[in-house]
Amino acid sequence: MRPVKALVLTGFGLNCDVETAYALGKAGAEVRRVHMNSLMEGETRLEEFRIFVIGGGFSWGDDHGAGVIMAMRLKHRLREELLEFVEGGGVVMGICNGFQVLVNTGLLPGFDLREMRREVALINNDCGRFRDQWVSLVPDPASPCVATRGLGPVELPVRHGEGRFTADPAVLQRLVDGHQVILRYAGPDGEPAKGAFPFNPNGSELDIAGICDPTGRIIGLMPHPEAYNHPTNHPDWTLHREKARREGRALPEEGGGIAFFRNVTAYFS
């Protein structure tokens, strides 16, 4: 079987493309890092790929709001290409700044895909400052999201200043009812954090850390799965190693974030 082709976007302040490409490669994908201008000029076409990832960073320095400028360029220069990619069965994944981009394009929450209407927002953290920390997350096992299928609780890092998820109550309820909330921030007891800081690092409503569209193929999340690609990425990895030694088992060869990318590539197998 030929590897699934994945495009990881680069350029204009995105700075997690190398780690994201590495994680997808570990998951079995054939990965190309492509500058945004190459898409804009038609030198590279989305139709060549099955997976399209917009990773983390600070596109255009977040000068007009996180992900706003990149979102407008994608929406107005590549609208039909993006829609055809999704309607043709492709997977779009936005991580951190990429999540902000997908929200601003209107591809998420994607209730009416072709409308590309902005219905949710990621705004300044309610703690008033940038957060760089590890968080506990719980997935919704009933979600259609192709990236979180079969996953249990996981820890991942966040690093953002505008990660507070907010929307009108009716939109939030629709997301919950459709199982489009794919990840929630959790407390020490493994249950949703109920807004408690620092377990919910940004004040997101309903502890929302990630969502998908109704098909489960457009995915956005604030935590960085690509940044947990090896056990030694975790700040407590030596503790985990010692615990594994005492229990007579080997430390896993991969970090918990790789499972998200394995699920995405496995979707096409």
C-alpha cells in the first residue's frame, strides 16, 4: 500500500512545521512541507494530498488577531480548492495557530460547510498572559473525529496567548449535541476541569480544547500533539521511566501525541 500523502503548511510565522512533518512521518505518511505561496501561486495543489495540516506558530505575528490574516488569504484565494479538498474526503487539521486559522475561515465548526461562516472564536486567555504548560485532556469517545478515535486521556503541551474558546450558547450546545467537542481540559481527577485554572489554562467555555466538523475530518485543537512525539518530550519522563522499570515494562518508544497522527493516516487505509 502506498503511503498517504500529507501537506504541512509553512511560511509567514508558522514554526511547528518540522515537528509536525516528523510526527506524520512517524505515523506512516509521506510528508511534504509546502510554503503558503506555493499554494497561492498554484505550484502545489491540495488535490495531490489526502491530509492538509496547518501547524502552530504566529502567522503574520498575530498582528490583527491570531490566525486572522492567514485565514483571510486562504478563504479568499483558495476557497474552492479547500472546499473541494474537504468534499473529496480529505482531512484538514489545525493545531494551535492552525486551529485559529480554521475558526477564522469558518471551516470550523463547519455546520454549513460552503457558507464558511465564522461561528466560534479563540480569544485572549482569561488569565491575561501567554501560557506555556502541559495539560491533561479527555476525549469524547462518541466523537466522529478521525484523529481521536479510540484514544483515552492524554497529556499534551499548550503554548498560546489566544486560546480561550467561546461561542454563543446555542452554538456550544450544537457542538456538544453533535459530539464535535473532541477534547476537554481535565483536572487531576481526570474529569473536565470546570474552568478551574491552571487545569483549564485559558478559560475556554466548557473546557473545550478542540473541536471537529460534523464529518470528523476537519479538526482543530489548541494543544500540540506533534510536540509529544517521544517520551523524553514530557517534563516527567524520568519519573515515567523509573515507574516503568519498577513495573518491569519498557518505556514506550513514542510520545502520546503520535497517536493522533496515526489515527489520521489510518483513516485512509
